[in-house]
Amino acid sequence: MLTVGLFVPCYIEQLYPEVGLATLRLLERHGVRVEYPEDQTCCGQPMSNSGCTTEAKPLAERFLRLFRGYEYVVAPSGSCVSMVRNHYDGFLDGQPGFDHLKRSTYELCEFLVDVLKLPRIEGAFPHKVGLHQSCHGLRELRLGAGSERRVAPFNKVQLLLSELKGIQLVELARQDECCGFGGTFSVNEEAVSCMMGRDRIADHERAGAEIVTGVDMSCLMHLDGLIRRERKPLQVMHVAELLDRAEAAA
Amino acid sequence: MSPTEQAAPALDHAAAAARFVANDAKAHWHDQALWWVRKKRDAASGVVPDWEALRDAAAGIKAHTLSRLAEYLEEFARNAEARGAQVHFARDAAEHNAIVHRILEERGITRLVKSKSMLTEECHLNPYLEARGITVTDTDLGERIVQLRHEPPSHIVLPAIHIKKEEIGELFHAELGTEKGASDPKYLTEAARQHLRQKFLEAGAGLTGVNFAIAETGGVVVCTNEGNADMGSTLPRVHIACMGVEKLVPRRQDLAVFLRLLARSATGQPVTTYTTHFHGPRPDGELHIVVVDNGRSRQLADKVFRRSLSCIRCGACMNTCPVFRRSGGYSYGFIVPGPIGSILAPGRDASAHRTLPFASSLCGSCSDVCPVRIDLHHEIWAWREEIVRRGLLPWPKRAAMKVAGLVLRFAWLYRLTGWLARRLLPALPRGLAYGRWNAWGRQRELPPMPRRTFRVLYRSHRDRS
């Protein structure tokens, strides 16, 4: 049986525990043995992309220590997986187990499609859904082709969603524009960040979405903060929760 | 850290951006105007079957050229001089300006027509020459508009993108005597055309930028849409072409790669209206080529930031950047704004431009549109590290990261801090929870503060199964 180390980003562990639980249930339902190393904290991304490498390095080392024994590491986040895969080199190059860790750390949807090779998720989700393409999942992990590149179109998240019964994926005017979260950017550049977020929300509203989903709860947390402040009827739901509910409903 | 390093930055991007965003209608207009250009770029690149391969080729040619830049510069100068051009080398902006001034002064020229050259903007040539009694007229429509407004360009390809046609109508009414209230673009363009025609005829010299310089032939190539560079280089007897050292390509055939990428990336056109090759002066004229370093060789020596020297100044990274579109070119306080500017500016003066690497959500769209595959968002990230290393991050932000880094090193401390935050925040009166300290909460609600963490849910899940 495939054993996976479950990597739950710090803010999900603290603020959105249901997303972690949905990830766990999904993986187990598909025959994966899941272990959650309880001493994990944070991958170090907020420090690293603020330029504070001194603070990020011990967290990268800690991550390697906790996760190096697993065949695969899976997380419900594109951004944090990208941190491990694309930005740990400066901290961990040459350390035993790092090459394996880098190669075997996956975002959830990517893991379902590329490793478990699920042809589809059997489930139903009779709602109008807008897919927010979180930037790091899209452009750093290449979960999809992206509107900038002239390559054959593909999208691993959309692939899983589109097979659900009753789901209506709405068409956005700007299919993969950034929501403006950007980690510390959301407070450093608060004005632009919020304008970007509101523009994304307006796009989903115009397209008729009831629910906005995506692979990164951080983007959704930012959008949800704006939605709730303005008391809009739109809802956000992490893709793990959406797939878990759809599967449970089938 | 020294007191000079902690002095206020030349321009705080976040503050300037907030001022831009405050005019919601104009900010959205700016965003949509540039998004329209981005969509044109998507369509134009989509009809090239081997677009991604072209980008690979362009990146490869640039990397190769930069790896032996000195050799190609010598080859270029030799071949250009063999064709009768005079090649001048300038170490920095001051030398560049002095060379251009000397050429004009020795020939008694007092009127210069310029066609858009970002390099001369970088060197602040206009004020330098004007202070020495030379009248400089920018002849691209957009450049002329910002010159009449006494402003720098706000975008490297679309210098007047921040100005609405009604504002141009008012400007032209005051400066060129067009009808009051007229804002029809065709009418205004025609007025500018007549006005500029006179300037071309009076000028003693024409100055242009350079898009590509070919080592193998000693020729320079200028790409424009308005034909003004051709007027400026053919009507006056003296043509001065100014270029940064990074404009070189080894062979003429390399243009087959770059010319297909440049206009498509910049404006979504298959090719610029005019692509003019200058190989030596015309029979009765003079061609001066001024080759400028101005910090480029220092950038070339830097193994992280050298790739950004490949930039061909198409502006695609600006058009796609969700932050640029919503903050405007001036919020960057540097002649090249947007993602590429956020890398180039701190390279010139890290302290003055220290906020620019943080003016990005690191969405990565810039890296994916870049025709020469500069890993823009990774270089921006790398600049953040450099800003911290040089002690230029404001101390409250530095301190916050030190505390967060410490808390996250110990699982028990992380759990305790999380527990406290989740219990305390909901208990606070709203006025306090959303006080001035809370930048997140100015326009957004805080996330929910659940009582149980995932670790607790995981344990009960395991107990059940």
C-alpha cells in the first residue's frame, strides 16, 4: 500500500482544518495510507519570499527531517508544494534525501491525476463553480497550460472537476489572472491586493458562479475576506473539500 | 546598517500605488487598456506554430551573445566602421550625454529630433542638452505628448498609456492650437503630424534608439510604427544611434527570431510597421553609433541577475502584470517600470528602489510572456533576498519575520501561538481587532478562528478508524 506523508500548510492546520480533513479522507478513500507528522509547522515560504533566508533555512531543514522517509508527500496547496519543489535548493542542496523529497512532493490534484492516475472522481456536485487558478499551482507546478503559453491546453484541476455529475464550470473573462493574495504582498501592497481581489470576484460573479474553488486556500481566504466584508452571496471552497463532498454525495 | 541605507526610498511603491488605486475608474481604465494589449499579444503569438521554440531560440542566442559580449562588440565596431559609421563607447550616462553633445556642438547643430529611445531617457539626455541650448523634440506621438506635459514616459512601449484622449485634446489645444474640446484621435494625430513635420525639416540631426545591432554586418536595426525614426534619420544629415551594449546579436539571421517575437509580444502586431536597417551613413551624411555600458557590465558579472540583460524592451511583462496595470508606470519611480524595472532599478540603486521587488504578487505571468524567457518573478524574489542581506528591509518587517521564524521552529510554540490567536482575536472588540495595526482587515474580514486545529481533527479521525 502506498504511504503518503500528509503535509498540511500551517494556516490550513490552524484556520481551515476541514480542508486538511477532506484531503485525508480523499486520499484514504482512494486506497492510500496517510500519515500526518504532527511536529510539522510551516514550510518557510513567508520568510523565504520576503527575502529572509536566515529564518527560512531552519524550517526547510526541519521539513526535510520530518518528511524524508515518505514515498510521497502530498499537500492541499500549490504554493507550499512549489516552495519545496522549486525553492528549497538554496537551503538543502546536497543533503541526503532532498532529491527524493523534491521529486515526490505533490499538490493534491496533481497526485490524484499523475500518481494515482485516477481517470475521474466519481461524484456529484450540482452547482455553478468558478475555478480560480492559483498562480503557483498553475505557473510553478504547471497544473495547467496557462493562458500565456502556446502549448497544448491541459488542466489537471479542471479535469477532476469537469467529470463530476451536475457541475457547471463557469467561463471567466480572465481565466488565470492573479487574485492579489501573494503572501505578505496582501498587506504590504494592501490597496493593489484588494483591487485585484475585487476584480477576480467580479469576474466570477459576472460568469454566474455560486462557488469559487481552487487549490490554494490562501487565495480563497483573501477572496473570502473581501466577499464577506461586502456581504456578497458568493462562497469559496477548497478543491479538496469540493471533491470530498462530491464523492461522499455519490 | 548605516543611516544612509535606512533613509526613505526614492519612492515607496505601495504608497504611490495606493494613490493610483484611489481613483477607481481611472485605475480600471488603465488595467483594461493594458489587458487589451495583452489579449492582442495572446492572439498574435497564437498564430505562430512554434512560439515556445522561438522563445527558446531567443533566450539561447541572448545567453550566447552575453557570454562573449566583448568579442561581439569588437566585431560590431570593426564592421560598422568599415561601413563608414563612427562608433563611440560610453562608460556611463554622463559620457553618453557628453558624446552626443560634442557631436552636435562641433557641427553647430542646435535642433535635434529624437525618436523614442529608452536609453536616452535612462541617461536623462533631454535636460542635459536643453541646458546647453539645444532644442530637443521627441517625435513619437506618445513621447511628444509626455514631453509637452513635462513628464517621463509611464511605459516603455506605450509612453502615454496613462493619459486619456480628452486630456490630450486639452494639451494639444494649449500647445498646438487645436480646437477646444476636440478629442478625436484621428484629428489630434493629424495635428501632431503637421507640428512634427516642421520639426523634422528644421532639425540638424536625428537621434534614434537601436533595437538590434548585428555584429556580423556592423548594422543597426530600428523598429517603429510611426515612421518618425526614418524621417529623423533621413531628413537631417547627421544620424546618431544610441544603444546599450546588450542590444547585440551575432548574425543577421538571428533577426529572424527576434523580429518575429518583438512586435507580437509588444503590441500584438505581426511585425512593426517600419523595420529599418542602417548599414553605414548615407552618401552625404554621418552615422554615429554610441554604445553605452552604464552599469550593464556590472550586471553581466552577476550570475543571478545577468539574465535580465537579455531584455528586448517589448513591455509584455508590464502589460500582463496585474500590479503594473493597477498601479501605473509612475508608481515605480524608475525609467523602466513593471517586473523588469523591479529587477533593473535596484541593480542601479538598491536603497532608492528597495520597495520595487516587493511590488509583485510573484504570480509569474511575466516570466511566461517574456519572449526571451527571463525568469522575471524568480529574479524579483532573488532581489528581495538581496534587499534583506543589505539591511534595507524596514525593521518592523524584518522583526516580524524574525519572530515568525522563531515561533515556527518549535512545534509547541507554534501551537501555543496559534491557540492564543484563535482564542484572543474573536474575543476582541471589533474596533480593536480591526484597528489601525490590521492592514489585512482594512478592506477584508479576518479568516474564521476555529476552536480545533487539524491536528486535533486528525487524532479523532485516527481514533475512529
